[in-house]
Amino acid sequence: MPNRSSSFDVAVVGAGVIGLAVAWRAAQRGLKVIVLERGAEPARETSSVAAGMLAPISEALATEVALMRLGLASVSAYPEFVEELHDATGMDTGYLRCGTLLAARDGDEAEALERELALRERFGLAVHRLRPSEARLREAALAPTLRLALEIPDDHAIDPRKLTAALADALTAAGGELRLGATVASVETAGERATGARLADGERVAAEQVVVAAGPWSSSLDGIPPGAAVPVHPVKGQILRLHDPAGPGLLTRVVRFTGGYVVPRGDGRYVLGATMEERGFDTTVTAGAVFELLRDASELLPSVTELVIDELSAGLRPATPDNAPAIGSGAISGLHWATGHFRHGILLTPITAQIVAAGLAGDDPGELASEFAPTRFAAVAV
């Protein structure tokens, strides 16, 4: 058993997009940071499978007003966030100010879109109702059978794989350490305070503060006192990556429809997703799911069937009981959480990093953070 010991201001458990962003922001504040990642590469789980939609307006729900506000704050922070990353690393993040079309294939879906329009207008969000002919002027690949569309110009998209690669580089450039192949078995505590992490090989990594950013695996860490844990469970999503041999041009905007979406990367590559399945930690890809995604997409975009399939994959979204993230200080001193983002991890990356890094530095995390305090799950069984 190794007998190594090291000490840091902050130990972040998990090198997904959230963990990397939190660590980068903490390192920028002068904190000595280490990110502990069990994999051989950073961001190879949930983050690598994400489609990268930055869509707080498209995804707004009347029952999730606080989450919508958090998403709007995060999407407004994205331009400066990606510019900072580019300045720090010279790397492209695949950020596109592309907008979204919500599309209806039949009368029932058109009625549902009218209700979605009314909801967004009630909140004062930018949205435009389009007749089928107007929508097809914007996106010629849409089927003539389209019944109705809503245009949402302020939703954008990003390439999560490029984003996480840039974050990993930015972290090390800022003086942070990224340790791969470091499986965290437990959070170390003394009394009512987190004091570091214990790795599966027995090594102890001492830290003044610990951030749990392990996505759907956040609830599997030992050592957290009863009542102080955040309950997180996996929700499976199957997704396809495709490309057009003719190059870009099939779509310039994200197209969303009941049960799925198509996201352009701007270079002839597209992402088609995604299922929503309660299957535990299963990440198998099934023929039925692929068939249904292609069938539904082809009803709106017939030429999607001519694209070349590059990758079929399944990822696990980290969900909490109320489908909202746990961001900030936990129930014991020195323990922070940045998990449970469910479908919004990429969208909420800048604002999550801002909130958690502020808390790590002893600053006020801001009013938005209060609705997502991890302590709301205190005493909930995991």
C-alpha cells in the first residue's frame, strides 16, 4: 500500500466539466487545487456524451422557475467564459450562437407549442412564433409537413468535448493539479469537518476543503456522515453522433422536437439525442432507442437518414429527487457539492463554478445559490 501524503487547499472529486470548471476558478483565486479523477482521461463519462445545448429558454418549465433563472444567468456568462478559456489555452470550445427551433410534427404538438409560447411570453423571454413556411426559410431541411415552430434566438450550443479539453488545460495553466487514475473511495472527516479524500489504494489526500463533483457517482462515496449526503441517481440517455459527407449546411440551428433534438456543430457534424431511461448504471446502446431517435428526427428532417453514423453511445445524467442541482456548501464544514445537474450540466457550468469557487474562497456565493443549497437534502436517505 502506498504511503504517500499530500496537502491542498481544495480537493475536487471528479474531472467532468463541472469539476474541472470549479477547480479552474478556484485555482484562479490562488487556491492550491487538485482534481481527483478515477479514469485514465478527464471528462470521459457524462460530459463526453452530452449534446451541449445551452438552452434555458427552450427548456423552461413553469415548475422550475428558479432553475430557469440559474440557466439564464449561466448562458449570459458563457461568452466571457469561453473567451477566457481561449485566452488561457488558445483552444476552440465549439461555442455557437446558433439559436433553437422548437418544431411540431402534428396538430397535438402544435397545440403544445402554443402553450410553450404563452409560458415564455409570460416570463418575458425572447421567442418568435413561426408559420411552417417561415421556419423552412430559416432551415430548408425541415419537412414540408411541419405544422408550427418557435424560434428562440438566445439559446446557443457548445461542443462539450472541446470545452472539457480546454478546461483541463486551463486548470493546469492556472497551477492546479489533475491526477488521473485516482479513484476516491471516501471523503475524510474529523469531527464535523471534511479534511480530505482517501483513495482506493489507501493514499490520503489532505485538503482544507473537498468538492464532490462526481456526477451520478456522487452518492457512492463513503465517509460522509448520515444526513450530510446529497442523493443522486443516474438517468440514462442514448445519443448518436453523425456527420454529413457534403460538409456543413444541413442545419444552422438546434432543432428540438417531442422526444429529441438535433444539434449542429457548425462543421458538418451533428448530435441526435436523447433517450431518458431509469436503468441504473447501465450504459448499453440498444437498437430500439437508435431506431426511435432516427425515426422521430427523420419526420422533421428527412435528410438525417443520409448522414453517416460516427458514434453510438449512452451516458448517465446525475439527477436529484427534485431534478435540481446541489451547488455550494454542504451540511458539514469544508464539504462542498457541485452535482445533480441532470440535463443541464453543460449549461450550468459557468454559474456553478462561480458559486462554488466563491464559497471555497469564503465569499458570498450570491442570491441565486440559495435555491440550490445541498443542505435541502439534509437527513434524506441515500
